[in-house]
Amino acid sequence: MNMLIAPPSNAQVDGIDPHWRALFRGDFYAASTSAGHLQTRMGKTMHFGPLRVQRPFFPEGTDLLHMYLLHPPGGLVGGDQLVIDVHAHDQAKVLVTTPSAGKLYRNETELDQVQQVSIKVGHDSAVEYLPQENIIFNGAKGVLNTQVQISGAGLFIGWEITCLGRPEGDALFTEGTLKQTLSVYHDDALLFIDRFNLDALSGVLTSKVGLQDYSAFATFVINRDIESAVMQQLLDLQSECNRASDHLLMGVTQKNGILIIRALAHRAEPIRNQFESIWQLLRPAVYDRNACTPRIWNT
């Protein structure tokens, strides 16, 4: 199931390959302190190319580590590959986010722009993967793969937000392709998979069974069954969104062992704001922790 891209060879590093490969691979462990409390620590890490992490933050206590992924170039061009591999071992708790939107720029080559994310959630551990949106520029050829593997009583809370083009600047997505996959496994059994294969010229952008002229779309998943009272709050919020206007459309689905929330909007910001509100609602219900907003979101 693991489809991680290998780091470049020495020949590529020496300049034969002009494209940027970037990788971050990190292991997170829970260790007991002298006072008998659990502390999440960053263990072995591997960096390659322009992908780094800031020092760990502990705004909620030492048992839960906040990690900010930094990609200084800010975006991918043709042939670039970005690999993120996060492994939270048993009882470790990690929140992963990014300081800014990812970007896939116009691509004049025959090579795709690839981002591969692999997240492993150990027994009794928790990973919250809450990145900023990915902006797919007009003419991009993007491949976005995210794979989550959960063991035992592990908890995954995550979202992916995608914006086609730059609507604010009238730079619409009229040409280009995007292949996007989000898959979630629990104890090696497939729990959820979402595949989206888009060609800007195919008509899916305007189709009533496609994106319906919306340029931003997103999926939010949690591998838990939600209690009825909280679920009713979500359904009320869904009705409110869909009744108010075409500013934001939302759909909520509870399947066996996983909650799926989808959203459509004309821009990424309304989705991001709505998802943050939903995260604040759901986090205490599934995690027994109040939401603690990463401070990078406020800068």
C-alpha cells in the first residue's frame, strides 16, 4: 500500500536531474516522564531537499506535539516531487499543519508535479493532519496522493482542501489536470478511498454531477462513529449552509467507523473557516480535548 517516492540518487544530486525532490520523514514516540506522564517526542527524522520542520511546539502540554511543515519554495513545477512521511507510534499524539497554501504552478513539461503524503497512526496514538489548501494553477499537471494507515484504537483527524485556479485574480482553471487520491486503512483493511481524476477540458468543472462551477472542494475525515447529539449539530450545520446561499455547500456522511464531510465553494477560505469550526466542535467529542488553534494560522 505504501507508494512513497524514493529520494533522488547521487547522480541526480550532482545536477543531472534539474527537478527538485523534497522529503520529510519523521517518527514520533510517546515516552514516560519522571513524573509518570506521557510525552510525545520527535525521534528519528530524515530531510531531503527544501522541506523542513520548525522546532516542535507543545501548546497543549507535553503529550501532544504540534509540528509545522515548511516548504520554502512555496510550490511545485513540472517534475518536482514532495514526499511527507509521518509515523506516530503507539500512544504518540501529533498535530501537523502548514504555514501557508501549497501551490502547483503552470507546467510546461511532460512531467507531473507530485505530492505524496503517508501517515501511519499507531495503537492509541492520534494524528491530526490539518494543512492549508493546495492551489492548482491554470495549466498545472498535479498528482496528490495521501494514504493513512491506522492501527488498533488509533485516531486520525484530517482534511484536504483544493482550489482550482485563483478565482480572486480571475485566473481560472481552464487547462491542466489533477489526479487526487485520499485513502484510509484500518488494520490493513480499506476504510475509505476517494479518487478524483480531473481534466479541465472534460466538462467536470461545470457538470451538475461534477463541481457545478465551484473552484474549491474539500474532504474532512475522522475514523470514529459520532454520537447522535453531535451528529445532529453537524446535520443542522449542513442544512444551514445548503439553505443559505451558494456561498458554501456541505455534505455529511457517517459510515461504519468513519465520518466524511465534503464541501464546495468558490474560494478556499470559506471551506477552511467552516472546517476549523467543525474541528472545534468535533475534537472534544472524539478526542476529549478542546481545540487549540495552531498559532501559525493567525500569522
